[in-house]
Amino acid sequence: MKKMKCDICGCDLSNEEVHNLNGKTLCEDCHMEETHPVKVCNPLPVMAAKKMTNNNKDTEDCLNELQKTLYKYIVDNQKVTIKQLCNKFSLTEVNLNNQLAILRHLELIKGKKDGNNVEIVPF
Ligand SMILES: [Zn+2]
């Protein structure tokens, strides 16, 4: 019987441990890593990260630093008002609304009416 080796880590494999991927011979561990790449540095809180599908991960990558910071702040605080955000990040309301519109469009946050106030909450 031919001895199999994992193409990535080079460990010896018995027949039933072999996983094939794109013509490569992989052990179970490497196969897992190849098919489920883990992003090691995720700046978002676990709760938000859990909500992220693979698609949303790309979405998040196209946010600029300010939008990421705003989104993180909203997730951390669960609910904030426009005024709070303006003060906290020294933004004009127009500028802030533009940033929030993008986050809203990506379904990362949403506005919630509470009496006369509108609160911004994670989607
Ligand atoms: Zn391996």
C-alpha cells in the first residue's frame, strides 16, 4: 500500500485519514484549515463577529476606519443617539448621517424610534 503524506504539513496519513482538495492530499487538520480559513485578528466583539456570515466579512472590509469605529461603538453601547455620536466623534450631523447611511445600507445598524428620539442600534 502506498504511503500517503499530507501536502501541507507532511504528516503520514493512513487511507481513511486522507482528504482530497483541488488535487492536493491533506490530513484532516489541514483540510479543515483550507476549507474554513479563520481570520485571526478580528477587531469586533465576539457577539458581532458571530453575526457575520462570510459575505458580511467582506462587507466589513469595505468600511473605512471611521465607519468601523462608529460601528464598534454602537455595538459596544447597544444603543446610541445621533447627538451622542456627534459629540463623541466630533462630527457634524450631516457627516455622521452619511456614515450611518452606509452602515445602515449594509444592515450593520438600524434606527429605532423611542418616543421622539431615534436610537441607533446594531442590526
Ligand atoms: Zn496536514
